[in-house]
Amino acid sequence: KAGVTQTPRYLIKTRGQQVTLSCSPISGHRSVSWYQQTPGQGLQFLFEYFSETQRNKGNFPGRFSGRQFSNSRSEMNVSTLELGDSALYLCASSLNAFGNTEAFFGQGTRLTVV
Amino acid sequence: EDQVTQSPEALRLQEGESSSLNCSYTVSGLRGLFWYRQDPGKGPEFLFTLYSAGEEKEKERLKATLTKKESFLHITAPKPEDSATYLCAVIDNTDKLIFGTGTRLQVFP
């Protein structure tokens, strides 16, 4: 059974640009959540999507957005990139709405903003 | 404000030397507590879910326990391959997953 797949694995972008990250959940999983991981802040929740609807949102600026498609695949977009956006972005999928089942994580996308 | 605190930040053990990692939490309406293992450059790997005080779960050399204020991850006779960062996370009554900053475990042969 394939796990959670995130693409690309690595990205280098320039300040002011925008970036789109992709996450394919485990087959049959309907919930996808996104996290930002940095050495100083640890893992911080960005948002969760369930059945194409944003179900929950963390405390991040509006430059961070996401969406989920009918096949449960999800994308995360960051506009007007800042140096502080450099981080490992992790996606997790779970069978049902997040509070009810455990989450399985992908390998992450390492974003570097220069 | 919901908070998860893990201690110690780092732990060095000799192979076979058992120890415990701590996760203390203050959260509105705990719906579940999770333990994950994370290796460098990889995403967290799910280990355990605990839902109520008194609950215990075991997997190989690991055992997780839960009280009303904290959880412990006991590592019995660890091996070098147990070296990783162990993350604790809680789900509050808004269904947000809140992570601690982790305990970095190193096990030496």
C-alpha cells in the first residue's frame, strides 16, 4: 500500500515568488493536513482539508493557502515568499476527519527561500 | 492556551540502558495523544495513539502511558536503531493537532 507522496522533495525559490506543493494521500484517506517544520518552532499546523473543504486552519498569514481535489489530492500554495518561509513542509493523511483517526506523514518538501 | 512540553530535549543512552521520555500537556478537551518517531530528513512515523488516562500501548521496546496531565514513552533496552527524535502531539477539542518540540534520542553501542 503506497504511503503519502509529496512532490517535489526539494525546492529553491527567490523572495517574492510563489510556490505550489503537492500531496497525494494514502488511497482511501479523505483528510489531508499540512504542517510547517522549522528548527526553532517545531511542527506547526497550517490547515486541514476533508472532502474538499477546509475543516481547520492554524495561525498562519493569508499568503498560505491550500485546496483539496475530488480525488483527495491536495495542494498548498505560498505567495510572496519570505526568507522565513524556508522550512520542511509536511503533509499528513488520515482515513476520516482528523480528530478521529491517526495521521500518516509524507517525507516532506524542503523549501529554501533565498 | 494549549501547550505541549517534552523533556528532556536530548537524551544520550548506552545500548541496553532503559529510560523514559516525558510529554506534559495543557489542552482544552483532550481528544487524543499521539507519539511519533522522526528520523533526520523524513516525515514523522506514527507510533501510538492514547485516548484516556490509564491507557497503555506497547510496540517492541516502546511502551506509552497516559495520565490526566502527561504521557511517558518508556524505552526498554534500547538499540542504536532506536536513535531518532520522538514527538508527542495532542488533539484538542477544535481538532487541531498540537506538537511538542520533541526529544532527540541517541543510543550508543
